[in-house]
Amino acid sequence: MRIEDLAAPGVQRLKAYDPGYDPDTIRRMLGRDRLVELGSNENGFGPSPRVLELLRAQDFGDAIRYPDAGARQLKVAIAARTGHDPAGITLGNGSHELLVLIAETFVAPGDEVVFPQHGFAVFKLAAIGSGGTPVEVPALPRTDAMPLGADPVAMAAALGPRTKLVYLANPNNPTGTWWDRETLAGFLRQVPEHAVVVIDEAYREYVDEALVPDALSLRELHPHLVVTRTFSKAHGLAALRVGYALSSPALAQVLERTRLTFNANLYAQRAATAAIGDTAHLDHVRAANATQRDELIAGMQRLGLRTFPTQGNFVLVEFGRPAKPIEEALLQRGVLVRPMGGYGLPDCLRITVGLPDEHAVLFAALAEVLEELR
Ligand SMILES: *Cc1c(COP(=O)(O)O)cnc(C)c1O
């Protein structure tokens, strides 16, 4: 008997999440010390100096003790920043864990999980892994004003009596696309009460607030709304693994039954608490990202490439040909970007906004590669 056949039915149908390249492995393979890492939407502008100072000051004597399972201080800090009731906050080992935890907690075989085509990859994996039925809703066409974005009409039409869970990232990774307030509000009103609706706001800190609504401000429109956010992106703490979900206290209590008790480690809790309090640093990151994002888009356009609208710290770029060879040739030059074949966009690459010197290397390498592969 094959071991795969012993796995739960959902797990048998599952493929492991593709985390992209491990930079250390690539450094060794290429014999280079320095890479330009624009493949994982990390924050090249760095975390708050307060966080770095706090981490350096740790003596780690308390590493022998379990952390606070309730993460009280961090929840108080998140509550202060968001205005949300601490009893409705659930912490995760990254928001990735929360996205999966929500499916494991609410989805049973036969339940449908609705999410958009080109939506964040974890949505489909969580749907399948939990034994549910994935309902992948076709995205808007490339010719739309919000090209490749989630189609609000089709998303609403996909809702039904078996819908248990809905996922939407706003803005979405990898497309960068978003729904405005009216669109999101109109959709939330149509989600049945027997479903949980997750709005993934991993890039919330980067958005133009006049264009992208804070889903929390629409919480009255659905009783089972969950908003997920993370310290991995704008806060610059991807390695520490902290994300959080904002919901009703009742929904948080149900998640508490399945959450791994100590999933947010002690140093991650401390670092995240310091990070969320440093609003000046976040303002700096937001402004630097906006400037550099414009620069990245302009650079791609100078090379004759189409870019899609984005509210994140990344840009989806269309090459008009299979993009995998381009990605591989960039990798050989020490530049990491993300191929999009797995998202059904094999002619595109997703490129994270970087520092000016990183862009200079990227633009030169890409010009060379495009010339070579012509
Ligand atoms: C990066 C990302 C996440 C998860 O990040 P964590 O590091 O697990 O918090 C979640 N959703 C989207 C859309 C992302 O791009």
C-alpha cells in the first residue's frame, strides 16, 4: 500500500505550497554572496529600528519558558491600532496558518469554498486540504479596467446553499488588483449567513486608502467576516511568522479550539508588539514603496512590457511570451523574481518592489535577457 493512499481524501488531492526559491541554496549554486531578492514580496526597506533594537537586546534566558498562549500584550497593541476588540483577535504563525486554520475549522466534505481565479494560492490549497470542494471563479479578462481581478458579479453568482467559506485578498497577490468600497460592500451583503467570509489584507499597509476599503469598517455587513493581516509584508518581519485575524469574539472562540496553543513564539510576539506601535516607520515604508513602485513600473514600461494595476509592494508584468525562461535567465544573474505558471499566467512574472540599487541591477539584467532571448 502506498503511503499517499493512507492520507485523508483532501490531502490525497493536495499539492504542497510552492514557497519559491531558498536564497541560500541559490547563493551556493551561483557562488554569489549577494542576490537581488524580488521574488517573495518581502520588505526591502526593513523593519522598524525599534524592533531591531528590541531583538538585539534579548538575552534569551526566557527561551526555556512557554510564551503567553493568549499573546495578551500583542493583542492589546493590535487592538489599539485597529480599534478592534482584543477578544476578536486570533494570532497565527503567519497569516498563512490562519487561512488554513479557518478552512480546517469550518469546512467539512461537501462544503464549497469560493475564491477567485488568480487568487492567492493558499485559498485553493486550504479548500482542498480541508476536504471541501473548491469553487474557483473565473477572473475578469485582461481587457477589463481591473485586468485579471476578481469578478464581483461572478463571485456573487458562485454563492449558494453549500457555500461555507469565501476567500478574497484585497488587494490580491499576485495580480495586485482590488475591489473598491462599493464593490466589497455589495458583495458582503450577498454572502449567505451560513458562510464565513475571509478578506485577506496582507498588503493593507501599502494601499491608497481612498481606493481600497478597510474591510473591518464593513464588519456590520456580515456576521462571520474575518479580516487577516500580517507582519510579514509592510512590517518587514517575514522570518518571525506572525499574522492576525480580526473577527467577532464568538468566531475567535471557535478558532481557539483548533489553533496550536503556542503558535506565536515569544520573540515574535515581542517584535510584533514593537512593530505595530511604530506608525512613523510604517509611514516611511508606505511612502518609499509608493515611490519605488512607480519607478519599477516605469522601468518595465521602458522595456516595452505591460504592467497591471497594483496596490501592493509588487507588480505583475506581462511578457507576451512564456516567461519561465526569462525568470531562469534572471536567476542565473542573481535576480530572483516569481514565475506565474502555477497561477495560470505563464506569460507573466511577479516582481517585488525593491531598493534603487536593486532596481538598477534588475533593469540591466532584464534588458540583457530580453535581448538575448529575442
Ligand atoms: C504573503 C501573503 C500572505 C501570508 O503571509 P504570512 O507570511 O503567512 O503572514 C497571505 N496572503 C497574501 C495575499 C500574501 O501575499
